[in-house]
Amino acid sequence: GAGVSQTPSNKVTEKGKYVELRCDPISGHTALYWYRQSLGQGPEFLIYFQGTGAADDSGLPNDRFFAVRPEGSVSTLKIQRTERGDSAVYLCASSLGWGGGTEAFFGQGTRLTVV
Amino acid sequence: RKEVEQDPGPFNVPEGATVAFNCTYSNSASQSFFWYRQDCRKEPKLLMSVYSSGNEDGRFTAQLNRASQYISLLIRDSKLSDSATYLCVVNSGTSYGKLTFGQGTILTVHP
């Protein structure tokens, strides 16, 4: 079956531009997570959804970052006025439940480079 | 203090060696614990969950010490294919679905 799909796989953008990163979770998975990972670091939590609602967005670094999941499946992470420090791999994951005890399956990530 | 801290590594071991990684977590209310594996430029994948009673999966043994708030992973008879980054993962006790990752420990197994 299909795993978690993220598009684009690579994105290069100029400083100050707006970007959208898309995540298609595994069908039937109710929980969806966004992380970002810098070189040599573990994934850093950004936000997670249970269904359509953001259950915890405490990891979003500032108000330039926003994520939606309007129909409880596909999610979009939106970054306004990008900065060079936003360059990282953005990982999306999904899991069957929200309980934290179920396995989270990751997509291959979107590598964002802000120049 | 970081929520999840791991041995800094890197670990370089010969094939057949036994290697152990430790991880500490700060939130005593955390309920779920995992080890994930991440190959170079790939996504993290679940290696194993960690239970209070300890659990084993082939050459891999994971243990949890709630009193000391640490988790360990033991790899016996290391293989070249075990070379990867091992990530300690803990769910937040207050935000149950939130998974917090450690920095990761790099393991290189050489012939």
C-alpha cells in the first residue's frame, strides 16, 4: 500500500517568498504530524493534527508558519516570508491513532532551501 | 534541559560487537517510548517500542527505567547493515500525541 507522500521532494525558494509543502498521509490514519530536521539533529516537532483540528501546535516557531488539514486527510504546511534559517528537511508522519502509542510512519520529506 | 537527550556518539564498532545506547527524558508523565532508526538521507522508521518490562527483538533489546527516566537500546552481534542513526523518541505526558525525538546517535559498524 501507499505510504506517506510528500511533495515536492525538493524546494528552492528565495528569501521572503511564500511556500507550501504538501503531505498525503496513509489512508485511514487520523493523526498527522509535521517535523523539521536540520543536519545532525533529530526531528523537531512542529504540529500534530487529530482529524481536522490541530491538537498541538506548540512547536511552530513563529506566526510565519501555519498548517491546515481541512478534510482530515491531506495537510499543507505554509511558510510565509521565508528566511534562510527555515532551510531544513520538513518531515510529515501519520499514525492510526492519536494515542502516542501507535507507530508513526514518515514520508521521505521535503528538502527546503531558502537562498 | 532538553526533553530527550541521547549519548552524543558517534559509535564506531567492528562487526560482531555489542553496543549500547542510552537516552534520558525529562517529563515524568511520558507514557510511550520508542527507538527509531534513520538511514542517511532517509526518513525515520520505527525500530521498536519500549515497554516497562523490557523487550527483545532478535539482536535488539530495549529497556525502560521509569524511576531514573532513561531508556536503553542494546545491539548484539552488530552487522554492517546496522550502521545508521538511532533516535530515542518519547511521547509528551501532557500532549499525548506529541512525539519528541532525541538528537540521535550515529552508529558505524565496520568490517
